[in-house]
Amino acid sequence: MFERVRVTTGIPFIDAYTQGGFIKGTTNLLIGPAGAGKTIFGLHFLFDGARRNENGLLVAMQEPPWAIRRDASSFSFFDHNYFAEPEKVIMLDFTPSGWELWDPDSLSYSEDTELMLDVEGVPYDETSLPTFLHKIFYLISQKVEEKKIERIVIDPLAAFRFYDYGNDYGFLRKLATGFLANIAALNVTTIAISELSSTSDHTLFGEEYIADSIFHLDMLSVRGEMMRILRITKMRGTNHTTKTLRYEITNDGISFIEPEDD
């Protein structure tokens, strides 16, 4: 019989409503608008792992690691000691300020290295999106093996939109889903952060179709006040809540408000 091992989210309220958290080795999508607390959710997940002696990796693709650490340091769950040797939380910088990682000499692969994200008709050169994603995956896989990584947060996948491929969203979706498929093959419990399209209820690149679970964070204006809500719209192999859950962002990070009984 297949045993589903659970990996806690770092937010006890969520774990109670999801049979103990994510299924180990799954790829989980966290979507929502700016300001909803997506990065904070990811940090809860990584720091919870550190407390459990499970090494974590944050792949920063929009906000640089130093800024994430600065902003997160005000939360009670944050601990700078996890970034000291031996590191329990590792950060990779793939933001514009971290593009020195594009230097071919900084990577130990050659032209003979198998491409994980080969796309027909797209040249494999130093400035193409397939090249960038391949380098990201290569470095992630190196860190997973070297540091025995058990938890990954990718923040955010929507950074793909910085590349100009016109309106060829089919191409971008192929790259995004291919990238996540390769991440899933690492068998590490992963949170991929993304955003909804401004014109639909779907993500920009169709990541929801490969994700094992989807957590949808949102913000609503209710009688002139901002209310944050979370819905779990998909979670394979899990008897999860279907309620809309309210939460706040406090000094303790994400804090949920007990739902009223039906």
C-alpha cells in the first residue's frame, strides 16, 4: 500500500485542514495578487523545515534575497541563524541583480550536457529563456544534491514574463510546464509561486495543470476594509477543506481566523 508522507506547511491552521500538509515530493502552486502574502507563506514553509532539520532552498526570481531577508526579519518565525553554516535555508539569486550567474564559467556543464528544456525552433544561446531556465534547473539540481534539500520555494514563476516572446503564450506555457515537470522529477516538496492572468481565473502559463495542489490567496474590499482569503482549489490525494479561509498578516506572519460553524 502506498504511504503518503506529509510535509507540514509551517502554518498549523493549514495543516489541520489538509490532513497534515503537502504530500512529500509534490509540486504545489501558490497563486494570488501582489500583497496577498505569497512570499511570507513560502518562508513559513522553509523555516518550518529548518526547525525540523529539513534543508530548504529559495529560488528568488523577482525580489533579491537580501531584500527578502530584510523584509522577513520582522516576523517572529524568522531566524538569521538558518543562513549561517551549516545553512538550513539556502537562497539562489536569479533576479536581474543576480545575473552574474549567467557567466558560463560559473557553471560546470558543457555543450554536451543534456538540455532539460529544449524547444524546437528556439536557439539555445546565452540570452534565450530556455537557456535561462536550463541554468536555473541545473543550479537547483546541484544544490538539491549538495545540500540534501528537502523543500523548495520558487518565487515567482511569473518572472518568465520579463522575456519578450510577443503573444506566444503557448510557447511560454510549454516552457513553464516543462520546467515544473523537471523540478517535480527531483522528488522534493516544492511551492511554486505565481500570479493569475488579469483577464481570467487561470495562471499566466498554465502551471495549474501540472501542480499537485493549488492554494489561491486573494484580497477583497469589504465595507472599505481589506480582507485576505485563501481557497484550496485542488489537492491530489487529500481530503482538504473547501471552505474560504480568512487570514491576516501579523508579526507572527500569516495568522488565520477561525471560520464560523455552518
